[in-house]
Amino acid sequence: MTTGRGAADIELLVCMTCRRAGVEPPADTREGATLFAALAEAAGPDGPRVVPVECLSNCRAGCTVALRGPGRWTYVYGALHEVEHVATVLDGAARYAAAPDGLVPWRERPEHFRRNCVARVPPPTPVLEKPE
Amino acid sequence: MTTGRGAADIELLVCMTCRRAGVEPPADTREGATLFAALAEAAGPDGPRVVPVECLSNCRAGCTVALRGPGRWTYVYGALHEVEHVATVLDGAARYAAAPDGLVPWRERPEHFRRNCVARVPPPTPVLEKPE
């Protein structure tokens, strides 16, 4: 079992409400839910914790996922295909897990991640306590 | 001094590297840095903690800010003007601070926030510890 600052600390959030842009007529099952199920099955025990989220607010460019973990930058990626990008997302998650601060060098990221990063947010800012 | 779960807990992250879309030729000072300075000055002691960030990775639609706080959803907003939207951002931050989970009803958000939410990320997922 993986322990410490490896993939066990990593959350892979998957937007369940995403519809993939361009799918007409809308599918009965939202593409985000399909992506979640595929990632949850494929992640395996050494992979990230796959967590369903109601909406990551990237509705114009779904499907959408986010990677986060303690002490790490959070990254949001969009324009994902619910079948074709499952391996890509898990590859990107593994690289993210291998970087202690979540900062994967740009050239080492999957190409889809390079082109479809929606936003990133830094780890919590240290607060300097004033002496009483 | 504000204590507890009020604005003192809120971080308003401001991307310092943002250039506002459509500014030609590029300004000597990046619009993100101008927005940060304006927000830091205007926030006041009861406002959010204004934190400079190197890049929030919303480079196509700057300027960009993010709101976050303990136990709250994190929201990223883009397409901000470094002068015209200072009051809008602080208004949105105050409404965010007033919502314990950071979820401000859609109709109560500033109109710019409604139209320019780039992404949101939930608060940390509770981990259920297994008994040993």
C-alpha cells in the first residue's frame, strides 16, 4: 500500500455534471459521470483517490477534473473525453503525485494537460502568527 | 479586529503575471500587478487577505483572482479590469466571506462573477479513518 506523500495523498476530483461540448443530442448519462466511473475503475489501489464533485464550474469546456493534495498546487483541466482521455488523466495524475509540490515541468505533462489547463491555485499560504 | 470565520479567514489571491486581454502594445506594468496593488490598498483591515500569486494559469482571460478560505469552496474569476473591477472584486469577496461554505447564491453574486467564473474547487474531502 502506498503511504506518505505518494498517490495515496492525491485527490482526483471529477465533475459529475459535465456534458462534453459538441455532443448532440445530449447523452442520457452525462459524460462527466461516465468519466468518473471509468477513472474510479482504472485508478487501482496505487492511484489517486477518485472523488466525484457536483460541479467544477467549467461548464463551457467539459469534461473537467482537478488534481490536488496536501501542500500542493491544485490544477484544473478541461476539454476531456470520457473514454479517450482516461489513460491521459491517470498518467498526468501519476506525474503530479511524483512532484512533491504538484508542479510538474511543462514538457513532462501530458499534451492534453498542457493545452487544457483551466486554472491552478497555490497551496495554502503560511500565516505568520503574531506573538501575544 | 475581525476574528472567527469572517473576512479575516479569506484569501483573495491575485495573479501578478496576468496581462489583460486586448491591451496593445503590452503595458510596462502587468495589469495583474496593478490589480493586486489596487486591491491590497482598497481591502482595508476588515477585508480579505490579498495575496500575490505568480500565475493562476488563466492566461487567456486575465486579469484573474481566486477566493478561498478554510472549509470553503475555492472560486477562480477571470476577465477582470485592473481599475474598473476593484470594487466588484471586493464586493464579491465580502459576499463570499459572509457565506460559511463560500457558496454565494448565484443571483447574489456580482454580475461579473456570474459571467466569468473560470473554475471552482470544493473544500477538502473528509477522509474516513479505518480502525486499526
